[in-house]
Amino acid sequence: MLLAIGDGLVAQIPALVISTAAGIVVSRVGSGANVGGQIFDQLLRNNAALAITASILGVLGMLPGMPHAAFLLFAALLGGVVWWRARRGERTVAPPPPAAPAETLEVGWDDVAAVDPLGLEVGFRLVPLVDRAQDGDLLRRIKAIRKKFAQEIGFLPPAVHIRDNLELKPNAYRITLKGVDVAHGEINPGMHLAINPGRVAGALPGPATKDPAFGLPAVWIDTAAREHAQSLGYTVVDAATVAATHLSQVLHSHAAELLGRQETQSLLDHLAKSAPKLVDELVPKLVPLGTLQKVLQNLLAEQVAIRDLRTVCETVADCALRTQEPGELTAAVRRALGRAIVQQAVPGPRDLEVIALDAELEHVLAQAVASGGEHAAVEPGLASSLLAQAARAVERQETLGLPTVLLVPDRLRAPLARLLRRAVPQLRVIATSEVPDARVVRVTTTLGGRA
């Protein structure tokens, strides 16, 4: 019986060896190295394999009935090899693959740095004001400014990208528009800015400066002196409010530049939810998207809100078959928005107390426009005199608490608005056709042709 079992086991050994050999050959056929060399490397040059083999032979050599001398001899031999290699510090590992030749990296579009539409850079002492981990007060104010801007003007401005800039002074900040510095200032964290609105009862000790947003004279004071400054008639704000107010002023003054085609399309997509037929008919069937964008930019450049986008689009659609010129379309839209424009300049039902043109000056400007169109150039001396008188008229209106509005004939509104926009930005130029019939107009100041 024992002989039969042993004979069967012995008969299986050649099949086992053949199967093992076939498996090794098949698994190594994809490699370019010699099979014998691979087996030698993995079995005899690997300390881990030799240590495992020595352990197994040692265990087998201690079993009863096994040839102890042979198994223990081979176990000791392999163990000695492992110990000797470890002593020498030799660790046989597979040779690393040859290093790939260095390739020259090609320049791609990922290397082109995008320009932030709106950015805020701060010095290192102002970082806590914009650090989210420290619950920066300026961050919350910026969110509130964007929300208020969207509610008042009618579109969502781009997000403000904030970063620190070690090249700035420690207390300085800089506001950038499409990568270009458009405004900057300095604030003192932990202090308050007392702004002189023009009528104060006394002076305050402290570093004199100017309000970054509007250029009014101001003084930096300690928090303890806040109530005293307010009692004297100063407008007192903290450092974060100063920077936030400056940012808000930049947003409003550059609103036209912040309205791109993507923002215009977003406005149309939002309007399409309530007036899908209007949007489907308007763009691009009647006017291209760029023309509508230009009309909206013209309105924003003159501080006209575009919240009533439905009226804007309906007016453009009505006039599109007659003209595609953005200036003419803008004039038509302004007439349609006349009630809102006047209400924005002069809130409430009170009389419209305005600045007007002298009859002689009006005649001269009308002749210039008639000969050269809306883009006609005004004689330099006359333009200089007109700007000076407009600045004095605005100052007088503000002193009397009256609106700074210049009422002119329709054909003169656009060229005068362009002429006065940079020199006297607070002066609103309104055409007579934009004034609602229910509003009473009273002329308080007249601009003459000579200084």
C-alpha cells in the first residue's frame, strides 16, 4: 500500500516540474532579458528569497522522519549567504530603468497668465483685513459691495481677485482693472479716518491725509477719539470701510468697462426667463450682441442704471429696423428711461432745479454739431471756458443743496456729455425730451459763452 502511494507521488513530480517550467517560460516571454538570467537574479541574488528558502528548509529539517542532515545543511548554507550579504551591506535590487533623455518642454496655453478683470492688492500689514482664516472684515464688505452694485446698477460685477503684494508699502493697497492700476491709497488698521465734509466745528490732532475715494480732507484718529470727532461734524469710518468705499467708487466709475459680452449674454439669459419672446427676437435677429453691449456701456458710462433691461431691449428692438448706430439707439433708450434717469438725479416729486445753457452758447454749439455731427470738435478756448463755468456751477449747486444737472436740447446732449464727463464727472447732462411732462423745471444757473 505504501509503495503504491509513493509510486503515485513520484509519478506526479515530473508533471509538476514541467508545469512550473512552462508557467515560468510563458510569464517571461514578453521580457527582452534571458529567462535563465532572470531566474538566477530573482532566486539567488535576492536576499529575501534566500532567507525564505533557508527558513523553509530549516523547518523541514526538524520534522521527524526527514533527512535532517541534508535539509539543515542547505538551510545553514543559504542562511550564511544571507548573513554575509547583509554584513557587506549588499542589497540586490532590480536595476533601475535607463533614464529617459531630457526633452525640451514646449510652451503651451497654460503658460499664458490670465488677466483679472478686477483685482485688489494689499501690503503685508493689511493682510489680516482680507484673510479668510482671520475672518477679515474687508472680505465681508467686498461681498456686500458687489451685491449692492448688482441691485443698483443691474448686472453682477466680476469677482475681486485679492492678493498680497510685497512691493507695496505695508499700509498701502492698489485696485487694478484688467491688470492696470486705476486707484490706490493707504489706510491704518486699528485707527479711524475722520473725513471733513466741509462744515466742521473744529480741528482734530492726528496725521492729515485725504479720503482716497473722493479726495476730501481727513485726519487719522484713534478709536477713543471717534465720538469727539463726530460731535465736531466729522464723518468717521474705520480702515476697512475706507478701502471698501474706494472700491465701490471704482466699480461705479468703471462700470462700462466691466460689462463685457459674457456679462451681456448673462443678462439676456436672465431676461429670457421672464421675456423669452423678446430675447429670441432681439439677438441676433435684429441686432448683434456687440451692438446691444455698446448701448448698455453707453448708459453705464453716463451713470444710468440698466436694471430695467426689458425696456432697454424693447426700445432697441423697436428702433433696430431704422438704425443700427449705437449712439442713436442709446438716445432712444434714454428717452424711454427718462423717468428713471430724472428720478435717479433728482429723487422725489420736487421741482427739477437745473443748470441751463445761455442762448448764445446754445446757438454756437448747435452750429458746431450741425456741421460736424455728434463728434464735432468745440473750439479750444470755448471748451476751456465752458468747463470752468460748469465746474463753478456745480460747486454752487452743491453749496445750495441743489441737483447737479445740466439740461440741454436733445442734439447737444451726447457731445456735451462726452466733453464734461472727465472734467466734471458729478454733472449729469440730461436732454429736454428725457424729462417727464409731470416734472416742473426751474433754471437756477446759466452757462454763458464767455468766462
